[in-house]
Amino acid sequence: MIPFFVQFKCELGKSYSVANAIAEAEIASEIYSTAGDYDLLVKFYVEKETDIGHFIAEKVQTIPGIRDTYTIITFKAFGTRRQS
């Protein structure tokens, strides 16, 4: 599986409905609300042979309330530290 992240700019007042729609579609691993230039940060996993551009265009950008997306392709995951 290949992980990548997408930052979302939503229409005003639509970030919760966009987050809920992504969750209901069961296409994301994690969904976070964020402050700053973007409203949401979402982590996705796709099969190695999946075209990420097509995945974003067909399964993500078709969700109502999304104004813009910014995709971040990742290369290597480093160790994580859990907080108690």
C-alpha cells in the first residue's frame, strides 16, 4: 500500500460535511481538521498499481463542498512515538 496525504480547502461552512462524506466513503485512513490555509488533512492508502491522480479526481474531488486540494506524495515513514 502507498500512503499519501491531501490537504483540503472547503467551501465556507462545509468542512464538517466534507469530512463526514470522506469518512462515509471509507476511502481514508485518517481525517483531521486543521487551522491555516487548509481546512482538512486526510491520509489515504492505495494499492501500488493505483494511479493517485485518477483516485483523487474520481473518488475525492467529486465530494460536494471541496474548493481545492493539495496532494502530498510521501516516500519514507520514520519511526513514530506514541504519547501517553
